[in-house]
Amino acid sequence: MTGPLLLGVDSGTSWVKSVAFDRAGRELAMARREVTIHTPLPGRSEVDMHQAWEAAAATMADVAKAVGGERIAAVGIAGTTCGFWPIDDAGRPVRRAILWN
């Protein structure tokens, strides 16, 4: 394996996944972590933003360790669609995020 690598991060509803690819699109390493979905009311789903961030950081670190982080040239991130992710003026979570469903 030589050359720069691409890192994709998918922060989905219940899992966070990170995957490293070479420039030909071949998957070289993948890591994922589950994120707990809380259902405080019927029809309402929430996620702890700290846990989601910790899961993302852990998967990125795992993949970087597997492929040599200095080789990662670009990162693409995709997240859950529509939701309410409240933060304060310092960027800290105020409460759990309310998910789209």
C-alpha cells in the first residue's frame, strides 16, 4: 500500500463507521461503534452527543492506526439527516439530540 488514502466517516442513527480507501476505491480498513438510541417517549428517539462524538473519534483512531494515519490525505463525513442537536455558545451539547423519526 502506497500513496495517499481517503477516510470516510458515516455517523448514522445507531452506528458510527469509519473506512479507509485507497485512490482506486479499495477498502483497506474499517471500524464501527454502536451508539445507544434512547426512546424517552413513544415515537421519539434521542442520542447522547458525547457518546456519538466518542464513537466517531474511536473509529477514526482505529482506522488511522491500521493504515498509518499520516497517509490519510482527505476525510469525508456524512451524518444523520434532520434532527435537533442543541449546543451552547461554546459548542457543548445541552441535552441529547432528538433524531429525525
